[in-house]
Amino acid sequence: MDEKLRQHIAEWLTAIGIDAQPAEGIPTLVMIIASLLVALIAYIIVRRGVIRAINMVIKRSKATWDDSFMHFKVLEKLALLVPALVINLLVPIALSEHALLSSLIDRLLSVAIVVLMIRAAYASLDAANEIADLNLVSRRMPIKSFVQLCKLFLFFVGIILCISVLANQSPVIFLSSLGVATGLVMLVFRDTILGFVAGIQLAANRMVSQGDWIQMDKYGANGSIEEISLTTVKVRNWDNTLTMIPAYALVQDAFKNWRGMSESGGRRITRAVNIDVDSIRFLTVDDIARLERINLLKEYLAGKKKELTEYNRSIEAGEDPVNGRYLTNVGTFRAYLKQYLIKSDKTRKDMTLLVRQLEPGPTGLPIQVYVFTNDTRWAYYEDIQADLFDHIYAILPEFGLRPFQNPTGEDMRNINSVVTPQLIKPGLE
């Protein structure tokens, strides 16, 4: 076929006044130029016609995933394969009279095709990674780690294929020879291999995901995960600094993941107010009458008055508080605070809700609030907690209680400013 084609080209050249023989270089040059023109025309048709039409369909489509393929120009990179394949098909025919040059160009074109295919595969992987981010799949699995692993695998496959094409040897030979270099590969790609294994464990056990709040004091990390790659995990701390943690460190070392708190919809408050023990006392009848005006205590006080009255009558306690049971201001305060938390629209009623005493110490008696807020966002959580303890400190005097506080400089000055009365000296007789 190529001989007939050369004959026709030689006759055409002769007809236009150029003396050429089929075996000479001029027909070969004409065939090469024609091959390049055909490849260029094929590329223009695919690039300006087919791909432009597909991109217009993508733009009008309501789906969002296909926009990623257009963003990373996957089709444009695939279009470059068309002229390469056309040239790879036609140039060997044009160079049939030049076996060595034909073999060299054929191998170079094969290498170019492999490179273009891997380049298009890289763009497809990047598009898949962006689609995973848009669909929040990356929050459940470290997709970027797998994308980087696939890229690394394709890189090695491409290197082996290119070498085998240039050497005109089977790729199996080069693959078998990699066993000799296993030790070197383990040394050079140690972090990559450890990161890959760690990535599988992180994904299988859902230990971390993009967007999780983690705390790892060993590496100074306390913030949200921005990126999980094959070898590192990027954490943006709450002060906007960045911490890079090796992926395998998350498997080997201990860290705290706050994702469970975020997913549960409740964030815990565990803070105590220390009560001065000198302010703790029994409630008098007047105290009870005064506290009965508080709506949150009406039911509690009515029930307690009935219960304690019946008990004291049964043992003939009389009026002496030593012999009977009586209400205390700190116990009533705990009851009030519990009802206050139950009635609040900022707390979770389906989670643990306690107001308890802790062991007293040199700083007084701790009354601890153990409750979960219904908003896990940091700023809102802090506002809820601050509002709660603002109310607690403000309401303490209503129960005759005082918060414990170490003496300040002002307290010392007030003590020193007290005038000590002088003793009256006996008069002289």
C-alpha cells in the first residue's frame, strides 16, 4: 500500500514539474507533512467540535460533578491523544523506506502516548477528588490519600512502560527486576509507604476525616483538619497556625477527636462554683416563705415541706434542727439550679444533666454543673456557658450563699482601715 502511495505522490510531483522518484526523500517528506496535516485536522475537529459541544452540554447541565471534569480540562487532555495516535499510525507508513528512523520515531511516539494518557488520568483523579470534596465524601474517607497513591502507582507504571518501549523489552522483565531494589525503595519511600498503610487504617476505622476537630498535644495541634494527604495531615489550629502531622503518627500516637461531640449535637459544660462553707445554713420559716415566690422552687418546696413535716412528726423532732431534717440553703440552691437547667432552651434534656457537690477543699464547697448544650459551635457554646454562670453568681445572695474568694489587696486595705477602739483607762483617784 505504501509503495502505491509513494508511486502516486511521485507521479503527482512530476506532473507539477518536480522530478521525484518513489524511493527518494521528497515523497517521504510530502507523506510526513500530509500525516501532520491530517493529525492537525483531526485534533481541530475533536478539540473545536466534539469537546466544545460536550462542554456546552456540561455547562447547561444541572449536575455539578461534571463541572469538575471541565475545570481540570480532562477532555482537552484526552484530545491530545488523537493527533498522537494519528501520527503514530501514519508516520511509520511514510518512513517505510527508512527502517531505523521509523523505529525510533515509533518508540518516541509510543512514549508520548503513554505520557499523555497518564496526564489525562491525573486530571481525572483530580476531578474525582474535587467531586468527593463537594459531596463531603472526604469527611468520611481520606480521598486525597488514595488519589495521591493512584498517581504514584501510575507514575511508576508509566516509567516502566516508557523504559520497556525504548528498550524494546517486555515490561515483565523490568517488573521482576524491581525485587532487587526493594530495600532501596523501602528506604526512599519510607514515609510514603507508612502514610499509605496509615491512610488505610484511618479510612477503615474512620479515625479522622476532613473537617474533624482534633487535639494532639505532642505536635501542638488543636484545630480542624484541612487536608489529609498520603504522607501528612494538615491541621489549622484555632489561632490560624498550621500544623503538619505525619499520617502514621495518628495511628501510632494518642490524639483526641472531637467529631463525636459535633455529631451528637451536644457539648458538655463541667464547671463548678465554690461556695463559702460559712454561708451554708438551715432555712428559716421566713426564708422558705421568701423563696416560695420563685416559680422554679414552688413545686420543690411544697413537696419538701410535706415530706420533712411528716418525717419530723414521726420521730418527734421538735424545733431542734439536730433531731430532725430541715431544708438547707445550699440544697435548695441545687434544686433551683437543676430546674433552671431543665427549663432552659439551651440544654439537651436527653443527655446527662446533673447539679452535684464535689469534695470540699480549701476553696470551699464546689457545686458542679454537668450539662450538655444544644449548640456545639464554639462561640455559641461559650456564650451559653457564660450566661449560665452569670446567673448563678447573681442568684447566690437570694439563698444567703457567698462564693468563695481568696482575700484581695482591697480586702487587706479594708481590714487595715478599720479603727480599733481605744481602751478606757481607769481614772486616778
